[in-house]
Amino acid sequence: MQVGLVGLGKMGGNMGERLREAGHTVVGYDTDPELSDSESLTAMVEQIGTPPRVVWVMVPDTAVDTVIDELAGVLGEGDVIIDGGNSRWIHDAPRARRLAERGIEYLDCGVSGGVWGITQGYALMVGGDEGTVAKAQPIFDSLKPAGEFGFVHAGEHGAGHFAKMVHNGIEYAIMQAYAEGWELLEAAGHVRSVRETFNSWREGSVIKSWLLDLAVNALNEDEHLDRLAGYAEDSGEGRWTVEAALDLAVPVPAISSALFARFASRQDQAPAMKMIAAMRNQFGGHTVRDVAAGPEHVEAAPGEEPAHPAEQ
Amino acid sequence: MQVGLVGLGKMGGNMGERLREAGHTVVGYDTDPELSDSESLTAMVEQIGTPPRVVWVMVPDTAVDTVIDELAGVLGEGDVIIDGGNSRWIHDAPRARRLAERGIEYLDCGVSGGVWGITQGYALMVGGDEGTVAKAQPIFDSLKPAGEFGFVHAGEHGAGHFAKMVHNGIEYAIMQAYAEGWELLEAAGHVRSVRETFNSWREGSVIKSWLLDLAVNALNEDEHLDRLAGYAEDSGEGRWTVEAALDLAVPVPAISSALFARFASRQDQAPAMKMIAAMRNQFGGHTVRDVAAGPEHVEAAPGEEPAHPAEQ
Amino acid sequence: MQVGLVGLGKMGGNMGERLREAGHTVVGYDTDPELSDSESLTAMVEQIGTPPRVVWVMVPDTAVDTVIDELAGVLGEGDVIIDGGNSRWIHDAPRARRLAERGIEYLDCGVSGGVWGITQGYALMVGGDEGTVAKAQPIFDSLKPAGEFGFVHAGEHGAGHFAKMVHNGIEYAIMQAYAEGWELLEAAGHVRSVRETFNSWREGSVIKSWLLDLAVNALNEDEHLDRLAGYAEDSGEGRWTVEAALDLAVPVPAISSALFARFASRQDQAPAMKMIAAMRNQFGGHTVRDVAAGPEHVEAAPGEEPAHPAEQ
Amino acid sequence: MQVGLVGLGKMGGNMGERLREAGHTVVGYDTDPELSDSESLTAMVEQIGTPPRVVWVMVPDTAVDTVIDELAGVLGEGDVIIDGGNSRWIHDAPRARRLAERGIEYLDCGVSGGVWGITQGYALMVGGDEGTVAKAQPIFDSLKPAGEFGFVHAGEHGAGHFAKMVHNGIEYAIMQAYAEGWELLEAAGHVRSVRETFNSWREGSVIKSWLLDLAVNALNEDEHLDRLAGYAEDSGEGRWTVEAALDLAVPVPAISSALFARFASRQDQAPAMKMIAAMRNQFGGHTVRDVAAGPEHVEAAPGEEPAHPAEQ
């Protein structure tokens, strides 16, 4: 079928390619003219052909509403907009209602798979009406992996992004699990090769997974990850997952731990730890590290003998 | 080759069967005469045949030393004992030294795979000397999965069990990750079927894994897990992992979270929460729940109007 | 001075009494006619006397806007409304703007002290304009403890409730700290009397605090807290604190731990732990506890010998 | 009475001074001749005078056994050794038995109070036999604060250090609580002065405590703690507390969180976060930070458009 595709970045570009290879006609639009097949959103819609038209939007969370509002002006009754980005699920139902006033149908679709999706297929979690899902099903069928898994019509508007949000929360904690284990094995020095140990777990073990395969890929390129900084971004879904858990009184200690570890990794001098050091100094005359002195310098508090018992 | 196998429970029995199917001659011993091929450990050793003899021990952590001491009396120079149980790694090096005094060689072997190992092969992490590993390699080759993964000679004595210990620590946190996500999806009610959502993630998604497959199996049998209690045991390796991390000052918030969640699940009335309730009552005259009154009864403190602001 | 007081529950009633003892004239209103000094909010406002009038609102979060809207209809230019409840800080600025359209001034005031405030004074954290604070300062001076502490003009509208929210987040984690230590001492059995040990810490030790004093009070009444259920409510501020931290990428592992422990304490059968048990059963044929069987019954999976190694 | 005092560092020196002011005769020994009153441990013991002699040992954990072994050679029947350091409680019972063979009595005494103890008195938690405690009671009475609190005979040998260990575990979590709250208030910028807000909590509020007083002292010296590094040591008791909790299956999420935050604060490049970054890069082509590039440089992965959705 014919599909408009807004946002031709890494994810959008790959998805367009997978769709074309499956025989669909894809008309792409991107603000970068070198990537774009059309001059404007309007031009893109005109190029798609006869209604009902399907437009897949693959842009950052912050740009989704702008794009959708512009599309709403040029699409019409029975056309379908699919938001495939990592949007916050609470925005989906209002967005669907707004579009419904013009007769435009809306689906939210969580997409997982990263750079591997172009060859292996993308996991898709879709929210919206049954009839609208049916209209777009050929697109979903081409994007998803071959076989019985990788697609779910999760529920009403927002259910797709909600499922994707929780998926990413789980992902954060699983990544943290491997990362903690890796750090511990490296720190202990009891195994000859952490890389080989991780590699051995890829079959037969209870913790075999695709993320483990990826971890081994990374270790094969840089065995002790010396070329990477201990710095990890987070992109919203982890925070939203914890917020949703707070609303529902669901304990999520592992997911939140994973998130807080990322937050801390981005702090050069952790403010909370300054306060810990300050209190220790107040009651114990403990050695504290002067921020200006760099990592190697520890300044003893007046009268401090470092060899004597601390924290009394 | 010929191998003695001590402990014919679920794990040991299955492993013996896999070894036999691979053409090895297995002489098993178990304290349960119905399972056992021989009347005693001594009889088992005699049945194995000509040295060097290999005996695989698959008994609970607490029984390992008793079994090994008895085996040490009947085995001799060049024979090999392999401890395949979930033993604590710090006991391996002393055990190896003790056996070396009699010329008996020792390997520690962490084993993963559970009830699926009999058909899919077991992941094996081995600690000990190169030469001893070579002697037992035909056994390892038959137990491990086909293909390039599933076996690692992790390092010196103890390295095998250390690797297995960390493996299980990681496993705890990964299981916790899926469990938190599952609980959140169930609590939120935004997806039509949590089971189908989990199922969809089995291909294409970043969090596809064998544990996810198993989770879906479980949901296929009992969609909302109504037949299970919210109660989870732990079997040592998780605790040892956190202890090892403490020794090395490695932060393991996700692994420890997973462990603490299991601890808490086994408490009928969490003592710490009694103390929280007690303090709340002291400063706020808060409503507290009387232990005898059951889950539905909340007794207001004298003068308490539940509708008025709490925790002030 | 003269002050209207809406909400004569435990907190409001006590505060009114403290104000009266300090010489102020308090006209109270409550939906409970037995507590109320006036028949309606309107009647209460009329009774207060000449403008500018100050009305302190001490009602549940959910009722604040209703009360304030009704007050807005009867108060006028230069009058002051103070919200002393545990309201969410993000509502304060919009509320202040809405009232400002009618010339009514607004302050948000976080209040701490619980049932002890009537004698010891309340800690007050105030948000709003300098001039408005000055108008109400006699009220604040009478409510706060004697001495130099216990009052802060925290900042603009919302700053008072924000400060109180963080205060409560800290409180959650401090309570959790004592609770964990108490549980550990009770479980270990190494000290003859946990109550006496806690009591000894009340002077000289680094962890002496008012919450410790309250904990000892509770232990003096019920040494092992046998009469309490291990069940703790939370009242919003803890969750909002974690949400604020998520927005700002501030790691708050201790505060969130405290909150999650309360969530878990309220679950009869923790859903996440059902999932852990389900996965353990899938890979290990582990013993799982049947929900119907009660706490003492553990059903072995088919073929399971409980004495054999688990989690392999 | 007369008392020998080994270790005249910050804690030992202060304690000696407090004892002298109370009228005791203190003979001190330190490896630093400038601090020492005697040339050797033997000389110190001879100077103490007639038996039964009491020797207080205030040296680092690692030196305790050396000092005690040397003292055991010069002390005799009925003499008393008190270990006042932050020693690990599991060593106390064996130590007591060893000394008992020579008729020497032993007490373990956890001491809290830091540099403030000299004037305010020290909180003391003592383990050992009733009769031995009675012999040393005049020393304890002079070291403890005036009033009814600050001293407990906690139980048998080891109970004193166990109580102190848990005390410090609680302390870690309380400090973390204030530190998280402080960081959040600083990050949010909603209160005009975090220092003044903290200061206001010192009376009337539920979280008033001595640690809060100390925090305010620190903020009064350096309002935003600009002069401190975000780096916090830990000195053993926190780790031992978590280990004890693991042994007893007691969940201690807040205490362990506090400990892990300190561990992380001492890592320049968190290894676990390198692994997170590595996995993110593998599946997402995410931007990762090159360790050599410094905190400001973020290198885009090939083909990455940072504005497009991440973690898909």
C-alpha cells in the first residue's frame, strides 16, 4: 500500500526502507531536504494518492503535536495518522479525540528494535480502534518480524505507548542487571575473561537474551569498555514508568534503581554526596575531599589521623 | 567415557540421562535406593572402572563436603571430582588444596539451564587447572548445548562457582525487571491483555529473552497467576553476589532490590513496617491497622478524622 | 488578631487551640456542626470582622479548591487565604493567580509537627508574597515553636508546599532507616533489648532525633510492636517528592525505597513476586507456594526433591 | 579510677581528656611519641597501678588484635580490656574466649558522638559479662552524656559492636535522606534558600535531629557546599550491617541505597554505566560519550540524528 512517512532519521529511514523492500510505496518527508522525498508535509500527502491515506509519524516527542496539527489540516475523513515515536501515552487519547473531530483516525504505536529492526523486524505495540488497526495492518505486517511474535494490538488509544513505556522500563532494569554483574566480575578479577564468561552464557543459561548478545558484541569490540565513558542518558520512558508505578502504588525498586544509576552517572560531583561529606566532617572531623584538589588529593581535617577509627 | 554421578535428583538425574544419550557410561549414586545404581559411594567408584576416574557431585551445598570427604577416601591419584552444585565459591580453593594432598584433582562447575538442560544443554562455568579440565572435557562437551556457546573455563579453583554466583545475581535482577513490568501492566489496566503484550515482545523487541519466553509460558497456563502465592525463595547466590559486591565496593542496587523484594515477600507482617506504623501513630495519631483485625479493618486513632490531612 | 479557620479536625482543631491560647480570636468552620463555630463559610467570614481578613484552610488536598472557591466568593480585596494542608505544590501558583484576579491574596503553608504541635509549636514553611506574609505574621509567630527555628518564608507561591513535600520525602527515608535497623536488631537477637538499645541512642549518639524519641515511646507501649500490623500508608508527599526528583534527574534511592516498602506492605500477595515464582517454576521446577494453601503449605513441583540445588 | 588508654588519635585523645576532667587518672599510649604518656604498652600497664586494671583500646579495626595480643602478655587475672573501636562484632566472642584463657576480661564497646563527645558525652553500647561491666562502670559513667540516656549494656560479647554497627547503618540511611532532600531542593530552585529551609526544620518539624543541626552548621560555613567534592567514604559498619541483614533475610533497601550511593560517588567512570552505554550503542546507535573527550563532548554515533527518538 501507499504510506506517508514523516521523520527520516535513523529509525524512520530504516523503517521506510523495510517498507519499500516489502513492496509498499513510501513517500517520505523530513525537515532535512537531503533526506526528504517531498518539499512539505502537504506535498507528501498529495503524493500518497487516493484516500484513505496512512501517514506514519516518526519524530521526537516534542515535535509530534506540531507535525500532527499540520497533517490534520491536509488529511481528511478516514485517513490514518500513526505516531510511532516514544511519545508519552497520556497524550494519545486527547490527540485521538482532537483528530476524530475532523474524521481523522489515530493510532499510537510503540516501536522496539533499534538499528536491528531493518533486517530483523520491529516489535510493534499498537493502541487505537480495531477498524483503524485493520486499515494499517499491511504496514504493521511488513514492519514486524516474520513469525508469530512482534505485534500486539494492545488496547485503546494510549495502550500502545503505555506498553512501550513499560517495555523500556523493563529494559532499563535488565540492562542494569547485566551491567552490575559485569562490573562485579571485572572488579573481582576471579574469572580470566569476563568477555568469555558473558559469551558462554549465550546458550544453555537462564539469562540468555538478545541484550546479552549485544553486550558480548560490545565487549568483542572493546573488551574492558575502556573507550566509553561511564555515562548513560535516559530518554523519558523510564521516568514515566516510575511515575505510572507511583500513581498505582506499584513497587518498582529495580527499575528505579536503574534510572537513578543513570542520573548519578551524569553528575560530575554528586550534590547529595557533598552533603554526606559535609555531615561526616561535622560530626567526625572526617577527611573530606576538596573539590579543587582533584581525585587524588584527600585533605585531612585538622587533627585528623586517618588511621584512627572513623564514623564514631 | 565413564563417569560417577552423585546426587540423582532433578538436576543430577537429568544430567545423567543427557550424558548417557551422548554415549557415556554413567554410574549413579543417590541416598534414595530407588534412584541409585549402586549401594554406596565406594561401590559406585569401583563400578566406574579404570582410573583416572571422574566423579560429578550434584548435591546440596550443605552436603558437598561430606560427599567429597567420603569420595577422597576411595578415589586416588589423578582422579577428578567435579562439584556441579550451587556451592559457595570461597570453599573451592581450600577444597581443591585438601584434595590435592591426596593427588585428587578438583573442578568447580557452575551449571545453568534448569529442567530444560536435558534437551537444550547446560551452560557450564568451570574453575580449576587446565589439565584437569582437559580430562573432563568429553563430559562438558556432552552436557553443554550444541554450538559455540555454553561452556567457559572461567579460571582457577572457585572461578566457576564465582561466575555462576554472579550469573544468578544477574538472573535475580532480570526476573525482578519483568516482574515489576508485569505487575505495573496488570495494575494499570491500559492494555487489553498483559499476556499478549508480553508474548508480542518475544521477537523484534530489545527485551526478548529466554526468561521472557518462560514468563509467557507461565501466563499461558495461568493468565493472571491467580494460582500462585506472591512468595519467592532465594537460594544463596543472590546474597553471596551482594556480599561480594560489598567487599569490592561495587554498587548493585538492582540485584539487591530483587533480593530484598524476595525477602519481603516471605514476611507475613513486615517488622520494619510495624515500626513505620508505630512512628506515624506517635506523631500523627494516624490510623494504624491492628494485626488481629485482618486486612479490612482500620482502626482510627482516638480523635482521628480520616478525611483530614495526614503526615503533618 | 482575628482569623477564620476552616477544617477543625485533628490538625486544624489543635492549631485553633494554640492560636486562641496565644490571644488570637479564632472563628472556626467545619462540616461537622459539633465542631463548627459557624453555620457556613459565609457566616464564618462575617464573624471574623473588619478586613483585611485572614482565613486558614486546613482541609484534605481533595477539598481545598472547593473551599477556596467558596471563600473567594465572600472574601475581598486584601483578604488573605492560607492553605495549610498537604496540598500539591504545583496547584499553588495557579490558585494564587485565580485569587489575585479578585484581589485576594494567597499563601501556601506547609505545616509539620503532628499532634505535638499544639504544645511544642508547628514548623511552618510559607510560600507567597512578602507583603502577604507580613499580614499573617502574627498567626505564624503564634503557631511556630518558641525560639529561632520553625518558620521560613520559603519563596514564591508553591515554595511552602514544595519545601513541605521534600520535608516529608526526607521523613519517609528517615523512618525507613530506623525501621530497618529495628527489624535487623530484632531479627538478630544479639542485643538483650532492642528497646533499651534504641533508648540509649537518645543522647550522645549521632542518630539522636525526635523520631527516635517517638520510636522509643512506641516501644515503651508495645515492646515488640506485636499489636501493630506491618502495614504503612503513604499520603502523597512521598510520591510527589520522587516525581519531582524524576523531573530533575535527581537520584533519590533512599526516599523511593522507603515509599516502595510502604507500597509492598499493603499488598497481600505481591503480584511481582507471583511472576518471580512463576518464572522460577518454569525453569527450575521449583517449589512454589499455592495461594490457597496458606503460609505453611509448600507444594513441590512434580519430581522436585527440595534438598537438591535450586536455581540452576 | 585509673585507666590505660591505647590510641590517642582524635577519638581516643578526646575521650582521655573527658575522663581526666571527670577525675580519673588516664595513662595513655600511642605509637606517636608526641602524644604518648608512656614508652610502650608494657610501660603503660605498669603505670596504671594496682590490679584490676582497665585498659581502653581505641585503635583502627586492623590493629586491634595486635594491640590486644600484646596487652594479653602484660595484663593478668581480673584485668579488663575494652575495645572501643569500630571493630567487627563477629570478632568479639572469639577474642573474649582467647583472653578468658588468661583470666583477662573483655568488653566490646561501640562509641558514638564524634568530635562532640568530649563536651556532650559519648553514646556507649557495651557487650560482655555483667561483672566486667560493673568493674568499668565508673569509666562508662564519665564518658556517657549526663542524664538517663547514652549507655546500654547491650548483651553478651559482640552485642556492643553489633548495636554500634546497626546504629551506623541507620546513620548512613538518615544522612542519605537529608542529602537527597537537600540535592532536590537545590536542583529545583523553588525555595529561596535551602539553608534557611533546613534551618527552619530544627524545631517543630518531625525531622528535627542532631544530624540536621550538623547539616545546617555545614551550610552556614559553605551555603552550597561548593568547597566539597561529591565523594563519600564508608568505614565498614554500613557494609557489615547489610551483610548481617542478608544473613537474616531482612530487607534493608534504604541502608543499602545509602551505601551504594557512597560507592558510586568514589567512581570516576562507573563501570556499570559503561556497560549501559555500550548496550545502548549496540541496539540504538545511541550517542555515547567518549571517555577521553571530557564531560562536555558527546560524540554522535554514525548516522545519528540526536533529535530523533532514542531507545526504540
